Amino acid sequence: MTTMTPAAQRLLAAASELFYTRGIHAVGVDLIAEVAGTTKKTLYDQFGSKDALVAMYLQRRFERWRAFVEAWLAEHGREPVEALGALESWLADNTCGCAFVNAHAEIGRADHPAIAVVRAEKQWTRSLYEELAPGLGAQLHLIHEGAIIARSVGGQADAMDNARTAMRSLLGDAMQRA
């Protein structure tokens, strides 16, 4: 990623917080510029458009998520269920659910520049599960994604516990068949 000016960094930080907590469509460029202590012109000079800023927000969040998961797995072990533990820990500090799912639901356009970032994050997560448990990546990823939605949208406090149980069952069945 290229080096950003201090103003661009403030804009990205402000946009990231606002987009995640309030929603992409609910936040205008005037508010982002105001919170960042810049002008709307600076936002457009630095990012070109709100859509590009949304994509950058998600790209930065993806990079943070990926680094968090890798550090978590390095500390806790590289078992598939540990990746779910990383998710649970991440969500504890990110109470509005998955930023990528939220953004996709809000954007609703395949041609938006942020959609490529959303898909890259989902593909990376699926690939991670495939690396951790070859042949089961798709199923483990679906459990992972389902747990996010059940917890954030469905309000199911036990979603992570249920996901862990489902993953262990799936992994156990696979071990018995092997």
C-alpha cells in the first residue's frame, strides 16, 4: 500500500469508524471530512470518490483481519477450530458484525470497487480453512460465515459455541473416515 498523507490517514480512520458503526450509505463525505478535521475537497483529492474510500476502508480492514488471524494462529495453534477462536476474539471487539458482509449488503452492486475486496476476504478465509483442514475448507468456511451471521444478525449469543461444536463434529467424522 502506498504511503498516505496525514490528512488521508485521518480521513481513512474517520471513514473506517463511521462506515463500520453507522453504515456506508448513512455516512456522507461531509461528515467524514468533519470528523477527520479536513475538507471534502481533501477527501476527493486523496481518494477520488467515496466508493474508492469504501474500498480502501475494506482493504485496510482485510489487512488487519488477516494479520490478526495469522498472529492468533501462531500463538494458539493452527487447528481449524482455532481459526474460529480468532474470529470470536475479533468479533468481541467488533460488535457490528462482519464489515465485509455488511458492506456487501449495503452496496448491492457488482461493479462497486469494494466488492472485489469483499470477495478477496471471503476467498482468503475459505483458503485458510482449506489449508488448515484440506478437503473441508468449504464446509468449515460456511460454518464460520454462518456463525458470524447468527451472532450479529440473529442475535444468537451461542453461535460461536455451536460453530465450534459443528466444526469438531465435521473434523471428527473426517478423521473416522480416513
